[in-house]
Amino acid sequence: MKLADWVEEVKATGGVPEGDRDTLAAITSAAALCWAEIGRMGDPRSEIVQLGVKWVAAFMVSCARHGETDFRTLLAPSEHQQAAFRLEALRNTGVVAKILTEASLASPRLFNSAVSAIGLHRPDTPSRRGKNHGS
């Protein structure tokens, strides 16, 4: 699970400092990893995927910054996922809080579509190229 590994590695190096520059750099890094995983899975880019990348990247940054929520809570579909975004939004300020609040207020259908578009809920299965799917 490369996305969870990113969160753990960032936490191990001291987390994400509370500054606009550091926050935007961390969101950009997390989003790039999300896009790489989507590309590896061969999925198309759509508006819903873009939302999912934005929301999941902000969640990754929050988890790496505060360490109170385990990123792996997103790996299985659950009715509690939006609540996790709501709690993370309360732990943050600025752009991360804004993005996480947006995700927590989205319709459940849109939220689930966007988050699952990142591939978080896919079991690791062989792909056409012999590599594993999943994040």
C-alpha cells in the first residue's frame, strides 16, 4: 500500500510542518503518488477521480501531520469514512481543513465514488501486466 507507506514515512521524518509552503508541497507530493497509482492501474482521469485525489491527498497530509488517524481506515469501504474526514478537518486549518470539509460534506454517493476511484478499496489482484493492483 504505497499511499499508507507515504504517510508512515512522512510521519517518521517529523510529519508535515504547519506552514502554507510545506502544506502545499506535501499535498502536491501526496497527489502525485495518487496519480501514479491511478496510472499504474490504467484508470482514466475524470472529474470524480480528480476530486478523489484532492480529498485523499489532503487526508494523507493530515494523517502524516497529526498522526491521530491511521490512513488505513480508508482501505475498506465504510459508512464511517466521511466521519473520519470530518474529524481530520477539525484537526486542521487552512487549505487542508477546507479540502477535508469539502469531502465530509459531499453527498455519500459522490464521496464513495471519488474515494474508491483512487483504488483504495480494490483488493490486490494480478493485472494484465503481472503487477498488483491496489494502492
